[in-house]
Amino acid sequence: MSFCNDIDVLTNLNMSATDVPSLLLAKAIVKSNAEIRAAFSSDLLAALDVFGEKDESITTAEVNIDEDKITLDIDIPTGARIQFNAGSGETDELPSPLVAGIVYYAIRVDSTHIKVADRKDEAMAGIQIDITDQGIGTHTIKRLFPAIIESLAEDIASYYVMRGLYSGKMPSTNEWIDRYKEAKNLLEKIAEGTLQIEGITLKVGAIQSSTKDYKRTFDERDETNWKTDPNKLEDLAND
């Protein structure tokens, strides 16, 4: 499983696909995934696999508009981030008022049913969206990774992108290096258990969130300082 994708890393950097060589971006994401896997225990990685990103297909028959709930084959905890995407048919429509690509939050009814909330606090309070129709066609619901994991993965990948692009002498500190150091520090705290991930359950019990306030301001746009540096690309590949 990959903890981030190329589109989100580019968005994190406020760059477009034409700004970054595709090979560099792919290698940066691979290194980001590797650093997260290396930091976490096998139990935590297993928990992320269980509670992390997964897709599920839903049909109109699985949408109960009387009770505003959806039937699933995967167990989604309350407060988990979810997204819906409509089917590929010309007439396919999501159940109203759900919108494709918007991040919603799950309200767990039981192991095979959820309701949907607009915001995290509403999910925790059990305030669901009123689903007014079943939609048309077969759609996809995606359970997303905890936001903190995606954020850390994107920041680490962004660091490696900038490291590959930076053609001048590498400074000892700047915004993207600082974000990388902060991300690594948070990974260490999560691995130690002093910082805990919301929605992940290990053998020690339910974990409460200490990472909800993690914010990024990653934006390196001084293009005079960077361009593709073949030597650094080779170093990145060999690390």
C-alpha cells in the first residue's frame, strides 16, 4: 500500500506535473513509503492495513434512505475519512446529496453499516447526512488513510522531490527541510506510542487522536534555486 499519491504530493508542493520529472516523483513516493514502513512496528502497519485505505463497491440496493445508512463488506470506524465516486455509466449518479471526491466522515452503525457525516465533529456526535435517494448505478466508497499518515507521507515525499530538484548548495535549513524534520519527528513519536493515530486499534486498545492539529505550510516556489540535477537524482536512487 502507498501512503500518498503523485497528485497530492504535487498539490502539497504547489507544483504541476510539468515542474517535476515523473521518475523523480515516483522515487520520492517510494522513499516516503519506505521511511514510514521502517518507522512503524509490524502491529501498527497491520492496523493501518486493516483500517487504512480500501475501496468498496456499493449498489442502490445497499443504500437505505429510510435510515440514512449504507451496507458495506468492510468495517469502517466512526470518524474515519471516506470518499464516494460515481460509476462510469452515463446515467450513474451518487445517492443525493453526496458529491464525488468530497471527504466525508463515517458514523459506524455496526461492522457492515455506516451513516455519513459532513464533518468530523458531526460524525462523533452521530449527526448524519439525510440521504434522499439511492442514486443510479454501482459506485465506489473509499476509506481513506488517517489524515496524519497521508500528510506525513506527502511531506516526506515533497522533501525528496525538492532534494532532487535543488541545484545549488543545499542549505542547512529552509521550509521543506524543516517540514521533513518535523514529519520524521512525528513518525518517531507515533512509533513510540507517545503520539497516537485516531481510528487505529492495536492490541493495547483504541487509540485516541493526538495528531489532529498537524498542519502543513509546504510551498517551495523559488524556481531560481532548483532544476533537475542528474547527480542528485542518482544519489536519491542509490540512498
